[in-house]
Amino acid sequence: MELSQTLVSLIGSIRKEKGCQRCDFCQSFEDENILFLLEEWNTQENLMTHLQSEHYKVLRGSMYLLEEPCERTFHTVSHPVRLEEI
């Protein structure tokens, strides 16, 4: 619960960072211990700036509250395509 509270308190600030297009916090319906933080950045430069920010340092620090190591996955897309365009 403490981790969830930390994430919720940071989302508004992260959304205001330069280049942040999306920052959403989700919890699995099947397992309340599975949490997702989905962020979308308009450039790699803005993502890298975020990864050096105080907000991200707090996120990293809060990961120590987890019972198991977290998984961080980065996906890059150069030119996103909407499904209706396919």
C-alpha cells in the first residue's frame, strides 16, 4: 500500500515534466500485488532527463519496498501507427 501511495503522489508531477505524454498507474485485477507504471515520452532525450530527475529517484527508492525485484522494461517506437491505419 505504501508503494501505491508513493506512485499516486508522484504521477501528477511526472505528467508535468517536459515531454511526458502519458503516466498511468495500474493494478492487476487478478493479483493486487502486481502494479504497473506506464510512462510515454515524446523523445529519448526527455526520457533520459526524467530518468535523472528527483521524481525518478523517489520511484527507484520506493522499489525497495517490494518483496521481489521489479521488472523495468523500455520499449522504443520511432513512428507509431494507429490500428485504424493498418
